[in-house]
Amino acid sequence: MSIGIAVAVLQIAIVGLGAPLLVGTLRTLKARLVGRRGPSPWQPYADLRKLLAKEAVVSTTTSWVFRATPYALVATLLTTALIVPVMTVRPPLAFAGNIILLVYLFMLGTFFLALAGLDAGSAFGGMGSSREVAIAALAEPTVIVAVFALALRANSIDLGRIVERFGGEPWLAANPAHLLAFAALFIVMLAETGRLPVDNPATHLELTMIHEAMVLEYSGRYLALVEWASAMKLFVFMTLLANLFVPWGLAEPTGPTTALMGVLALAAKLAVLTTAVALLETAVAKLRLFRVPELLAGSFALAFLSLMAVFVVR
């Protein structure tokens, strides 16, 4: 029991404290790739501290939903830290079908954020909410199908057991259909976290805003919590990609040594993924809004092909 509690605390700490560093590193890499010095990787921590010290200004037209949404976002993302195999193959909330709970928590956060965008009564908020819900409706089925394809190969629908099976039998992870599922989840990660080419987190132009449009009315500690939750969502999605498709370095939580090895392995894999995202975002432009469904439909097709390959390729 004590080991389980320690693993839970460590995974929450890794996701909660590591998420701002991941975002800061991504921003620094993008700046260096285009020839600028860029901000420090630690800048998100300073931004969050500054926002937490500021007074929150709330519109008189809003209801309790607007105030509760930042806390709901943080709570759901911290709960996902207990479901995803972060540093061990046995996350604290390991049970058959935890992938269903994971997708549910992602959708719950999106639901609250969309309501908050509508609750403020601004045109920008309503526009961003409608776009976010449309993207979520196209992206979440891809997550289910892609992970279900992995589950069929691993003969388990428990995320931890999937990672354990692929880590113990590398030839399963080397299956070409794995690449299809990886590509599908990678595209969904870009869409769900508001990255290029689906959304541009560095702009506030009306024609391009999706996520930013929903949070324009937030300020102070509320904005800090929303930004923190956004960073944690990116961290969780990258952790899923890293540990589901490159499961090496994770083991049973038997002591400090295995935990340290898991953290170091995760850091190395996240460094590679962060570099890949930075290279992609400096090489592509944002898609037009009506082209985003085509991209997400393509990701679903890749996930479906990966699922079909389970029955065709033996």
C-alpha cells in the first residue's frame, strides 16, 4: 500500500511540475529553430507565479460554471496522471478498461471548458467552444480505436498491461501497424492540445483561434489554472505516445531504482517527441479551419487500418 501511495504522489508530481517545463522547452526549441534566442525553458513557471498573484476579474454575466471550470480542468488532468503509465507499468489506477476512463476525463475537461466559453457571453467564447467541441467529436473516437488496436495485440485493455506486454515482447511493438496507430494518436495529440497545424497557441487572431478563444475572459488565478491544465494535457498525451509505443525503460514499482529509471526513460522519450513537435511546428503553417476535419478523418482512417491489421496480419 505504501508503494502504491508513493507512486501516485510521484506521478502527480511529475505531471504537475513537469508540464510547464515541457511547454517552456518546446517554446525555446521553436525559437532557436527560427533563429531567435527565445524565452527560458523555465519561463512558464514565472508566468504561472505572476498570474497567481494577480486579481481575477470575472464578468457579472457569468455563473458558477465559469469559476468552477479551471478547478475542474486541473482535477481531471491530475486524475489522468494516476491512469497513464508515467514511470512504471503499474499506474495507481490500473484496472481493465482504464482507457475508457481516460477518454471520459479528457471529454469532461473539454465539456467544462466549452461551457465556460459560452458562459461569458462573448462572441469569441461561443466561436471557440463550437470549434473545440467539433474537433473533440472527431478526435476522441480516434483515441479509442488506436488504443483498442494496441489492446488487441496485447490481449488486454489495461494501459499498464499493454505497456508491460510490449516492453517484454519487442517484436509486438515492432509491428508495422504500430506506426499507423502512432501517427493517428500523434495527429490527435496536436488537435487536442491546440498545436499547429490545427491551432496556433501563439496568436489571438479571430480566424485561427480555437482554444484561446474560450479562455480570453479568464484572468489572474483562473487563467493560471487553465494554462497549467493545458500544459498537463500536452504532457499526458506525449506520455501516452512515449510509453505506449516505446515502452522500454518502465518496470514494476519495486523501489527507488526502478522509479528513477522510469523517470529518466520518460525524460529521454519526451525530449525526442518535443523536438519532433518543434520541428513540425516550424515547418508547417496552420490549416484552414474547414481542412481540420479532413486531417482528423485521416487520423481516424489510420487508426482503423491499424485495427484491421490485427485481423489481417498474423
